[in-house]
Amino acid sequence: MSGFPGVATADRDEPVDDEPDYRFTLANERTFLAWIRTALALLAGGLACAQFLPPLPIPHLREGIAVALLLLGGVVALRAVDHWARTERAMRLGQELPGSKFPAILAIVVALGALLLTVAVLIRAAG
């Protein structure tokens, strides 16, 4: 799927060549960059867990947290590109902007991770 001017998309034969107001394109790019920063933060957190977190009382919990953060960072980066392209395409075709449940899903996953880490810290403090 392409959001570039003059490029036909896989699911439609009409070219995408209507130039939207540049402010909307710039806003879409800023949103994309914010998601990329989030992905980088998740990747950095995963590497930090793998390298600097002391062993936790639950076997392989540290590695599990690191892998989960690294995978989540990759998913967020891929989702950022997809959402940017779909939004850019919709703007150029004058269509309704695509909705996304991804921010809510990401928030739930992060909250569950925080809960898991809280439980691990409490287990360690009690033991």
C-alpha cells in the first residue's frame, strides 16, 4: 500500500495524486515520528531489561520481559508505517481517515506489563 503521489495502490487502480493541505501531511508525519519514538523506547527498554535487570524470583521472567518489549517495539514500528500510509492515502483520496484501536491495545499491554512487574517486585521483596 502506498501513500505516495501518483502511485497506484494494490487494492485500487486509481492513482493517488490529490495533494492535501501540507499541514495535514506534516501532522501525519509528526504522528508517525511519535510512534517511532515509542517503538525506540520499547526497544531500549527491552535491551535494558536483558542487560541490566537483576535476576528475578520467577525463572526467565527477566528474559520474557525483555523479549516482550523488543517484540512490542517491532510491532509498534510496523504499525506506525502502516497507519501513516493509510492516513496519507485517505487524505489524498479525500476519504475518511482510518480509525485505529492500536493505541488502546498498546495501553492495555503496557498496563498488564506494569502489573506483572509489580507482582515480581512484591514477590522479591517478600522472599
